[in-house]
Amino acid sequence: MNHKAAVLEVKGLRVSRGGAETVNVPSFSLFSRETVALIGPNGSGKSSFLLSLACLLPSAEGDIFFNGELINRKKLTEYRRSLAMVFQEPLLFDTTVYKNVASGLIFRSVSPQEIRKRVESSMERFRISHLAERSARKLSGGEAQRTSLARAFATSPVLLLLDEPFAALDPPTRKNLTDDLALALRESEIATVMATHDQFDALYFADRLAVMQKGAIVQMDATFSVVKHPVNEFAAAFAGMENILKGSVLKAENGMFSMSVGNETIQVTGVRLPGEQVTVCIRPEQITLANSRPDRLLSGQNQFLCRIVRIITLGLYSRVYLECGFVLVSAVANQTVQNLELSHDGKVYALFDSSALHLLDG
Amino acid sequence: MELVFDGIVTAWQLLISLDQELLAVTILSLKVSGLATFISVLIGILGGTCTVLAEFPGKRLLISLVNTSMGLPPVVVGLFVTIMLWRNGPLNMLDILYTPTAMVIAQTIIATPIVTGITIASLQSLPSNMKLQILALGASRIQMVWILIKEARLALLAGIMAGFGGVISEVGASIMVGGNIKGYTRVLTTATVMETSMGNFDKAIAFGLVLLLVCFIINYFLTRVQQKERLR
């Protein structure tokens, strides 16, 4: 991706709000046709970062380069006319759907014929042509967000900033709109930055993920890399690694170490020094369950006799919550639950390989 | 009750005969209060918008002062304007005391905080990200302000109604700075007060009824515009 010129480049971006630093991003680049998802917990600075990318936060410091050109006060309106931003709330104007979709073009003094052409095309793309003359105040949540997206796309932006655009929608509406937006993005050259804390949205849209924590991007990489090698607890939880275990290294040799977690000892593949505090994580589906202790324990394999705290059935699989001296969650097929006759307060062995444990930084 | 009935009959007669004095007083009332409202709408909407959009120290204090001024007693305004325009006052060179111009100034001072206060409240009640959304759509600052005012138009119409209602019905300031001079500064409210003090209740009722009618017609028109917008 880096062989291409960046559409957007950010250098030394800092934002302070109410005396506290909310964004501190030394560098960030975005390329044409790519989507970067900003993920992070509430208050991690995702929205502030998006707003500062649009030069909408007066307190932001730093340089923003759009197509290699530094954005200054004089170029602000011109720059904003190259981008579009969609917020969590649709923020429609108190007029018809048609006029809402046309508003960005009216600001740009586009000719009426061109406005008609582009508005109709954008409304068609987001399947709201039949709502053209309806008042924006009389739309459902999904229709309103469709209108907001159509308004953004009508301006043919080079850069699209999405601030949790589906957060307020119910699941079926969300699903339909997600598909339409994905199609619209695929058919365009638009570079997109999307703030979200929804795992599905991020994985569905993003070419790259940027993990934000306390205003800083702590990890930015291709989506699969972040999912496979998360750097912190949030990214790990986001990637589905629900079992996060903390402890100190007891012994280390031959590329492996043992660590104490609760009253138990776990074998982990990796290099750490004795006494060091470490955090490891593992996906629920990487923990297998057995009724009896295996005859022969493989090198690096962990096994614990656990008490079953709770079993939750979710469609084709079940989540089994275990107390093993520390808490583990295992995801197994419903058939396995039946075969092993798992039940609340029963005993079961939990097995996982030392190499399945992922070490988190810091 | 007879007094009231006689008053209504006289009022009706004055109205259908298009009494010249009643007509002149009504027209002057509309001119003075209409102009004062117009000026206060210009100042109030501009001032209110600037107050909401700008960030400066003392902003909350200013908003509190504006809100307090929404209830300015007309007699206090009348006293202040009279002192300013009095023969020894700082603005005596204008020589406009006891003229319709002085009445317009006094009524503008009364109506401006009302329009400003309602403008501030209506703009602040818009979604907090609306301004950012407008700018992100590529609007210039002037376009942004215009759209915000359009978005708040229903509440602003209420502000205009409140401002006009406040000045067309006030008597204290008009009598103090206008002097209730027949054929020159006499308006519906001052005429009503004068006729009442002279015991001419029939004429006082006639002026009072016309005042109510004028208020009703103008507010009815503005309310229709407002409700039409709301239901659109």
C-alpha cells in the first residue's frame, strides 16, 4: 500500500479539550480506495481524531496534508469540500430528503442540472429515491442515516469520515445499510476512515485497523495482523480473545516460560525473563474440553481440572464458563456439550497449547 | 356591565366609521412597534448567533444578562432613554425626545433582549454537532450561519412574536419618551391610558379592543407561518 501517494497525511496531531490531551497522533496516512477503521473504547479519542482530520476542532495542532498539500486556514473550505463526514446521528436539515441530499452541492454552487443528476444518482444508490419529497423529520432511523450517507456521497468526496454511522440502528436495518455502504465504497475511489467499536463493522469494512487508546494510536496494521497479533487488552478483546490472563514469569527456558496465574501455572511459548509481569490471551475456541485427563501430555500443553460455572447456548455452539483457579471461557459445539454431558457445577478438563497463547505487549 | 357594553358599542361605531383619530393612532402604533421589532430582530438574531458561535470569556455572564434583560421594565427603559435624550442628557443634540423616533429607540431596547435571548436558546437547542456537520458538508461560515438560522426558524418566529407583543403592548416607555402628543406620538396604549384617566371608558375600550385585534392579527399570521413550517 505504501508505494502509492497518500491521500491524507497527518503529522504531529495533538488535540486538547478541557485542559486534557484527547488526541496525540504523531503520524497517520491514508491511501486512495482504502478503509481504515479506528477502534477503541469510549473516550479513546476516535471522534476527536476524526473531527481533527476534517479540521473541525479549533484546538487541534499539527499538520494535515491532503494530496501532498498542507492545509492552512485559507484552504480550509476548499479542503472540506473534498471530504464528507457522517456522524452517528443523521443530523439532517429540516427540509425534504431531496434538499438534504443536495445541500453539500448547493454549498459548492454546483449548477442545478448537475445537482439533480448527482442527487438522483446518490438517492438511487442508497435506495431512497421514493422518499425524495418527504420531510426529513418524518424518516425512520434507517432512512435518515441512508439520507445522511446519500448526502455525503452526492458530493463525490475524495475522503469519507464515518463516526459510528450505524451505532444507533437496529440489527436488520444496520445489516442492509452496511451492505449498501460497502457496495458504494467498492464502486468508488474514496479513502475512508471509520470510527467504530463494533467488531463486525471493522472487520467487514477495514483494510487496516488503527487501535486507539487514550488518544494515541497504539497499533495500526492490516486488519488480519491486528486480529492475529493484538498489542493490548482492548485489541485482544476486540479480536475475540476473551481470555486475558495476567501473571508473573516463574521460569524461562528454550523459548518457553511458565507463569503463575491465580494459584496455577501456565506454560507459554515465548521469551520473557523470570519475575517479569506478563499478560497473555487466548480465544475461547482454542480451549478444548475433555472428561478425563489425557493419557500422555504433550510438551507445552496446559491442562486444568475446572468447575463449570455457566453454559450459554448460542445457536450452533455453546460458551462454557470455567473456574480453574482463574476464569476461562471455552467455545465448543453444542454436540460436544451433549457428548461430554457438561452441566452446571460439573467438572471438566480444559486443555490448550502453549503456542495458542498470545503475549500482549507491555 | 353597562359600561363595558357601551364601550363595545362605541368601539364598533368608531371602527366601522373609520374614525380618523383611531386610524392615526393605530397606524402610528404599527409603525413604531413594527420598526422597533424589525430593528431588534436584526440586532437580536445577529447578536444571538454571534454569542452562540463565538467562544469568549464571560459568555455565560453575557447570556445571563441577556436573559435577565428579557424582562426589562418598560418604565425603566423609558426613564433611561428620557435621561439620555433630555436637554442636559448626553444625547441631547439629537433633539428627538417626544418624537416617534425616541419611541422606536425605547421599544427597540425592550424588544432586543427578548429576540436575542430566544435566538440564543433556539440555536443552543440544535444538535451539538449540527454546526460541524454543516461545515463538513463544505459550507462557508456565512452559509453555516444561514443554515443554523434556518434550522432554528420556528423558535425564532416565536422570538419575533414575543418581541412584537412586548412592545406593541407596553405603555410606560412610550408615554415617557413620546409624551402622548395627539396626532404625533399618541399610540394605542398611551391613548387607552389617557382616555381611562379622563373617564372616557367607551373610547378607552375602543382603543383597547383595537390593540387586542392588532396583536391577534399579527400573531395569527406569524403563528400560521410557524405551524405551516412545523407540519411541512
